Amino acid sequence: MEFLTPAGALVALAALLPLGAVFVARGRTELVRQRLRLPAPDRSVAARPLLAAAAIALLGLAAAQPVLTRESRTRSRSDVQALFVLDVSRSMAASRSASAPTRLDRAAAAAIELRDAIPDVPAGVLTLTDRVLPDLLPVSGRTGFAGVVDRAVRIESPPPQQTAVRSTSYSALSQIASGNDFAPGAKRRIVVLLTDGESKPVATSTVAHALSGYRFEAVRFWQGDESVFAPDGTAETAYRPDPSGGAVLDDLASSLGGRSFEASGLRPATAYLRSLAGSGPTVAGAATRLRPLPLAPYVALLALTLLLVFLVPRSVRLTRQ
């Protein structure tokens, strides 16, 4: 438990001082009563100052704004990490209509769904054109991953290094091996490629050699009736869908010892990803602070209840008089 404004508790001191004087006076009165052998007063009357003191103390506590803080520690795998590589080349802007979801929109949604299938595996995000660039290194938990995919992954952001009709190059996947995207302790490394399959010619043997020992899965987002639309809603004539992308991804996945799936088969792709992750040891991650629960309203309500108990008997007695 924490106090947002601990100095607020000092407000109660101003009211407790005269209350202390009441207790001192009662002590002297009790001494005189005992010497004169007078009957003891009603216990309810003697308890009234205690009620007032408790109410004032609670109001001071409420002024200090106590909050109940809670932390959550998620456990994550220590032996495996995953990188989701999203193709952000121009062809991923294709869709069936100017208002329909683009290939990248569908790939981003699928990335989050696939990531949720392996919740205890740290996962990161890379973008692909003719190079791979990291957007998020593998982290535990869904929130950071989903935030990056939703807000940071955009078409040609960043743009490819070379201007060409087709900028996507799966050969750039070899750069993953030379980067520091995976933690050294991740013995099992998973690469999930989400793309439309439209790439420059790729030397699969070169990529397979660079990513030897990695686990690979590809998901293809492609429809033959899709076009890339300009901001005014007109289809760009320079773009033509390439139906050979499925075979390209199959060859690439096969050379890496993995599998390729169509976006319509996301359920088997999810099951395959779980099999790639397998099971293993977990460690407690960094503490995540949950939303604090404010206690001041409840403390103030209790203080007001005690004040009512303190005041009501007196008003009733005055009424009878």
C-alpha cells in the first residue's frame, strides 16, 4: 500500500489536539468522581470521544490518499524466442477494394493471433523489404508486441534501400543470423515470416546455410483479384499479382526445414508454431504494476459512519430535552 499525498494526514492533527484536551479533562473528571464516590457514567458516553478520535484519524488517512498497489510477474520461456518478420513492401498494400483490409492489415492481425498462441515465448518484430530491420526485440507479454504491430508496422516504413518494381527480397532473411535480435541464451530460435510471397529470386541454399538450426514458418497473404490502390481510390496499373509466390515460399520453407501456409489455413499454422516452440523451463519476468486500487473513498465512508454514530445519540438527547 502507498500514499499519494502523505502530507494530507497532517490535517487530522489539527482536530486531534482539542480532542486530546477532552481526554485530559475527562481524566481529571474521573479522578474527582472517584474521590466523591459518584456513580460511573454510562459507557456509551465514555466511548463517544473514542469514536470521534477514530473518525478524525480515518479522515486524515483518507486525505493521505492510500492506494493498494499490486504487481504481476509473468513467467516466460528461457530456452526459446520468436521473431515475427512482416513484409512491408509495396505489394503488401494490395487489397480487393480501396476500403478493404490490405495484405499487411491481415498479416498484422495474424501476427498478433499467432503470438497469442505461444504466450510464454518472448517474441519480437522485424520488418522486411530488401533488408530486415528490428522494430521490437523479443519481449514477454502481449501488450508491447501488439502495440508495435498495430502502431509501428507500416508499408515501406522504412523504405527499401534500392528503388525497384519489386523490392522484397527473402535473401535478406540471412541478416537475422548476423544480427543481435535473439538473446544468446535462446537455444531454440523461431522465425515466422508473414508475406504475400512476391519476392525477387532468392538463393534458398544461402538463406538455409545462414539460418541453419533456426526453426521457420511462413504464412502467405495473397489473392489474385487484389490491387494496390492510390490515395484517390484508383488502382495502380504498375502492380500485377504474382501467383508463383506460393511455390517460392514452399521452396524457401522446405530448404529451412519448415513449413509454409496460406492465410486461410491459420489454424494449422498456429498448431505448427506451437509445435516449434514445444515446452521448456520458464523464469519469472520483470514485475508489471497493475492498476492501483484507491482506498480513500472507502476510508472516508467509514469515517463518516463513525461520525454519524457519534452525532446521532446527541441529537436524540437534545430532542428529548
